[in-house]
Amino acid sequence: MTIAALYKSRWQVELFFKWIKQHLRIKRFLGSSENAVKTQIWCAVATYALIAIIKKELQLDASLYTCLQILSVSVFEKTQLSCALQPGVYQTEPPHIANQLNLFDF
């Protein structure tokens, strides 16, 4: 019974790491300490949960993976999340040229 219980708990750990590899975008750990690894995993889980909440609130048909891909491409653009994630509604805010200085204005 003890061996079976240990194997079952080991299998749960394997399933957890399989889920991490499939759903979270962690290609490598940035630190080697226990705290660094835990922090990176918690940040990835929090990001995943926020995207899941956004997906539910906006009632999107796209998968969570697709939503993450769209957001990773448009991370530096001034676009509302609802516009970025809705198909065919994607528009960016026009730049304010009046406030922009020209570096090479001779």
C-alpha cells in the first residue's frame, strides 16, 4: 500500500509538470534557487489565470493558447484587450505625432 501511495503521488507530480509544459510558457528557468523557480511558476500560473478570466468575460471562442499568442504579439501596442482578442476588430490607436520629437531634424 505504501509503494502504491508513493507511486500515485509521483504520478501527480508528473501530471503537474506535463500540464506546466503544455500550458505555461516556461522554456527555461531564469534562476536556480527554489524561490526563483517558485516565483517564475507562480507568475506563469497567474498570467494563465488572468487570460482565462479575460477569455470568459469577453466570451471568446478562441483557445487560451490563441489568446496568449495574440497578446504576446500585441504587448507593446496601445490596444484594448477586447479589440485585440476579437477577430476583425483589431485597430491600434494612431500615434500622436505632435508630441513626438524628431531625432534627425537638421
